[in-house]
Amino acid sequence: MRVTVSPIFALLIALIVFIPPPALSAGADHADYARRLDQFFGQLHSTTDAYEAKQIENKIRLIWSSNSTDDAVHQLSVASLALQVGDFKVAGPILDQLVKDQPDFAEAWNRRATLYYVEGKYEESLADIDKVLALEPRHFGAVSGKGACLRALGRDAEALQAMKDAVAIDPFIAGLSDAIKEMQKKTPEL
């Protein structure tokens, strides 16, 4: 017997599980935010262990995702879960409102860039990625996403450079080193 779960039900269940702990939500000042990111990026560049690197990446992502007001962090969680279950009609308006209300919340721009990417709106995604990188230049996910958008647009030389830039920020970023090798093999002039 196969059980089908509606996307809305899946979203509600996920919300119950994914509410960020209060200590990790907003409230830390920018100096603490920057200090913690510097610490974790230093660890990311000094480790040789892929498992440890994934743990550090997760800590960095958690900092990025919690760097706003409690309400904005909650709205980002709702939009992220909607993205995960493929409910773009729920995610889109939430993210649109978030970037309007919290223009300095880099992760809101990043999630909307992700939404645009999966919808095939590569130019819109690139515009949001530019906002992310203006706010958080070490956002390895955004730099990697930039490479994916550029590749989808057939701008392979720029895509390859973005992928290399992402690996320079995070040497352990999933699958990117292999994608770089594949692109270089297929198109040696890049």
C-alpha cells in the first residue's frame, strides 16, 4: 500500500521539525556574526576531513540563515521548506516579501535566487546572486549557483570561473571539483 502525502501536509510536518532554536536566531550583533564566520571559514580551510568540512559548512549555513529578525528567520524557514517540497507558489511570495522587508538578509536573496534557478529564470537568479555576494562575498552556495546559472545560459567560461571561485572559498563544496574537471575536459580552451 502506497501512502501519498500532500505537499502542504509535508510542509507542516517539516515546519514542526525545522524551527530554529532561539539561541541561533537573530540577536547577535554584526561583529559577532563576522567573528563566527571568520572562525568557521578558517576551520574550513584548515581541515582535510570531508566529514568535518560538511559540519563546518552546516554551521556557516546556520549563521547565514539566522542573521535577521526572528520573524524573518521563521519566514525563511517556511519558504525553504516550501522550496524543498516543490511548492514554489508558497515560497515565491514569502521570499519576495522577505527581500523587500529585509534587504540586508543575504540568505533571503540566496533562497530567492535558488527559486529563480529551479524555475529556469537564470537572469533573475543572477541578479539576486549579485545581491547575496554584495552582502556576503564568501557565500559559496551563491557563487556555485552563479556558475550553474551561467552554465545554463551557455556562458561556459564565466561559469567555469565562478565554479573555481566557489572552490577557492569552500574546497569541499559538493561535486564542484568534478564539474570543473568535466568542463575543462570537454572544452580545453576554457
